[in-house]
Amino acid sequence: MSQPNKHPVKLNLTGYPAKPAIQPEDTLLEATHELNSLIGLPSVKAEVKRLMSFLKVQQERRKHGLRESNQTLHFVFTGNPGTGKTTVARIVSKILCGFGLLKTAKVVECDRSKLVAGYLGQTAIKTNEIIDTALDGVLFIDEAYSLSDAFDRDIFGQEAINTLLKRMEDDRDRIIVIAAGYPRPMGKFLRSNPGLESRFTRFIRFEDYEVADLCRIFEKFISEAEYTLTPNCRGQASLLFTLAHHQRDERFGNARFVRNVFEQATSLHSQRLAELPVDKVSKEALMAMEAVDIPFDSINLNINAVSLQGAQWDAECPGCGKASSAGLKYLGQRVSCKCGQKFLFPWWSLVLSSVKGVPAELLSAPQVSDKRGEIEKEKTPPDVSNSSTIQVVDDNGAWKADPVKAASFVEDGLRYLKNGQPDRAIKCFETAISIDWANSDPGKQPYYRYRAEAYEMNGNDNPMAALKAYSEGIQSRSHSYFQGSVAAYENSIEFDPTYPWSPNNLAWLYATCVESKLRNGAKAIKYATTACSISKWRCWSFIDTLSAAYAEAGDFDSAVKYAELAFSLAPLKNQSEVQENINRFRARQPLHLDY
């Protein structure tokens, strides 16, 4: 067996290894991950994914020598403050770079002050200088409407607009412009100049975050700063975000408001601990946010007159969809449904009428619709550094594959599908997958096909498109058309990043392909790790792929460790083939196959 390809290390002028160039496909994968990691923004995500589908089709037409669309891709982002416009602009830049429309993923941010000068004639110079810095990337103009006066009296702003329009045409192959701002002023801005509206072809509306989104963003800030939330603190924060969302206007800061709450909370927390004796300030106290740390100055409510004792929060099991309710002590805690599904009880679905002391005029706040509990995510790969055999189970040591129980959920899902209830059907099919990962391959069980049909009924065609692309990948591989197989699997990942079999098969191809020019250990590890993470490290087949990936990368010690982990999870009938791989990796031989 041949050893993994060795490439000479390139050095820069300092004598240190040169930083490897980021490949377009890596940029695109990073953008897809960042997009899917965003909290909330469902309509924005859908629009960006439609853009990716459009660009993918244009890319394929280019490969086949067909005429491409000459549509320019300048954007208008409209939405209130703190709704993620700048973040999504950075993601869009990576997508455009990943598809080869831009040479870089850079984003140059500016506003009126960076475009407009104090004297006539100087504005054009200043605007051109900013545009020059953004060439081969994205120019993001925040509060773009400030360049225009409704009565055409702003000659300086108009000079900036005219300069911008000319450069958008002259450099249309080298720059993408994203104009952002409040919805109504942006409408007036576009109508202020005949050339403006025709230059912008893509419009994305950023809606305000829902209460559940505000709570999740707050919890993310808390987690990243290494704090924790007590149930009482969650209850207090839930009340704050529910009422703040109800009282919001167009100046509501959304995620910025949440950050302000977080910063005030950390300040109140520090003030509280500073008043304690030093021997009372433990590590737990330094991390724990309490109810008294949540600031209510920003909303119209006398918090001292309110009591959350006896308040209720609604929840919905992510497995079977069963509704329930509970009080303060359960917020954010792990609970179990009768169906066997464990989940974290949601703390954002407060029943406002159950809170004592809330003024009657505030009780008209709409009930939160997002009540679904969350399944804990696997934060890190299992540690294989000090053990030759590890059994992957949940915190209670109770998880194990259960095909019989999975089949029961499939039956329930099919009934929901027949009755026109796709949301409940999706929950059933995804639960079936989560307790039978190893058999979730579409070639063994129809779990993912049924799931795709349920999503189609819900108006989402991406999961079905992902399955079709996955099948194309398998077919191409069977005919030794490996590059076509790679492209098909990549398409599948774009359509549905939560479908693990495509990154798994792509990793297997990169790790074991008989064509040496296609093998790539680093890419194999990346895609195999993605598949393992999606399945919470409970699918022996994905871990087996990861072991082959490490072998291709030349890290045989890790290859052996992960192969042994796969062996511990594999059914008896598959253990012999995994043992063969273990022996091979111990002999420091990668796994290269002729398909």
C-alpha cells in the first residue's frame, strides 16, 4: 500500500511555514456552517440558500459551456438594528468567494461619514477611495439612506451616489455592494434615484428576533463568557425578553439589546459579589448569574411588584411533540418525556398570564409559539487519548441503538404524514434516526426519505434535493467518476447540512480513493468529523470513516484509537472488517480501495 502523499513545506520570508491558502470550497463550507449556526432568521437563511442554489446552477452551467445569467448581485438588506445584517453580509461575501465570483471574502464596512466630504468635488474622491479598498470583495454601506435627501437638497450625498453607481457598473465583475438600513427609509432611498433601484437585484428583509431567539442569544453570550444561569435567573430573563419584545418599536435593538442586557447583568453580578466576604466568593459564585442580576431598567415594569412563584412555562417534546408545562425549577434543566426522549426544558415560552403582578395592559403580549425543547448537542469528540476502547453513551449511560423503537416512531410519523401534519411527522422521523443512526443510511432504512417527504409537505424541498444529490454521488462513484461523486456529495451538503451520510461518504472518498490525486487526509478528517458530530458520535460507521481519514493523514495512532472506538460500537457482523482496519493502521498502512 502506498503511503500518504507528502508535500514540501513552503516557507515565507521570515523562515516560518507559509500560511496555506484557503480553498474556495473551504470558504463555502465555512459560510454554510456559519449560516446554519445563526440563531433565528429563518427567512434570511432561506433567501441566502436560494442564492447559493442559483450560484451552484450557474457554476454547473459554466462547467458545461452554457450561457450564464448576467444578473448583477448587489443586495439591499432592510431591518431594524441588531438583526444580523452585518453578520450575514460577511457570510454572503464568503459564499460569493467560494463560488468564484469574488477573489476574496473581505467586507469593507462604511457609512455616510466615510463616503461624503465637506466640499463639493472631494466626495467623489473619498467615495472612490473607499470603493478601491473594497475591490474583489464586498462594500457594505450601513444606513445607506443617509446619502439621500427626500427633497434632493443633499448635493454631497448625491455626488456619492452618482460615483457609487458609476463604479458599480464599471467594476461589476470586481465588487458587490450591499446597502443596508431601516425598511421605510431604505424604500425612499431607492426611489430617490432612477439608477439605484435597477442596480440592486436582491432584497433581503431581516425581521425582528422572536422571544425564543432573544433568550437563545442571551444564553449564548452567557456560555461564551463562562457564566451559568440558575433556573430563577432564566425565569427573570424570560420575563424581561417577553415584555421587551412586546413593547418594541423600530428602534428596538434586537441582538444589541440582548448584549446590553448581558453587559448590565455582568456588572450587577460583579457588584453583588464584590460586597461578599472573600471566603464566600467561590468558583460557582463567580459563574452563577442569579435573578437579581437581570436588569429591568430598559422596560416599563416595576419588577419589585412581580412574583414568578407559581408562573408556568410551556414545552413541547422534540421527539413525539407532546405538550407539557412546568414551573421555575425546571427551566433549562434536562427532563424526560414518556416517549423516552430527553431534552432541555425551554425557558422562553412563558405563560404571561400566570405571572403575578404583571399589569393588565401588558398581558396582551402574544404567547410564544416556539415551545420545542432542545436536545443537548455533543460539544466535543469523545476523548480517545487515554483509552483503547470507549463506549459512547449519554450522561446517564442509557443510550443504545433501538431499531424496534425507531420503527414505532416511523409508524407514528407516517400516520401524521397521511393526516397532513408534517411538523409532527418530521419530529417522529428525526427521533427514529437519533436512536438508530447506524441503520439510517437510505440504502437500509427509509428514515431520511420519509423525513424529506414531510419537509416537502412543509414547503422545504432541500432535504429531498440532498437525497437525490447523495444518490448521484453513489452512482458516480460506482462508475469510477470520482470527481463527479465529490461534486454530488458537496451539492447534497449544501442542500441539507444536517444530513450526515453525504459528508461521511465524501470523507470516505477523500480517505480511501484509489486515485491518489483525489485523496486528501485533512479534508477527509473535516468531513468525517462533521458526520460524527451530527450523529453525536453514536454511529460506528462514521467513526470508522474518521479512522480511515486519520490514516490517510498519516496520524496512525489516532486512526487506531478511532477504529477501536468504532469496533466497540459496531454490530458483531461488522466487527471483523473493523478489526482488519485496526491491524492495518497498527502496521501504519492507510486504507486505499478500488471501488
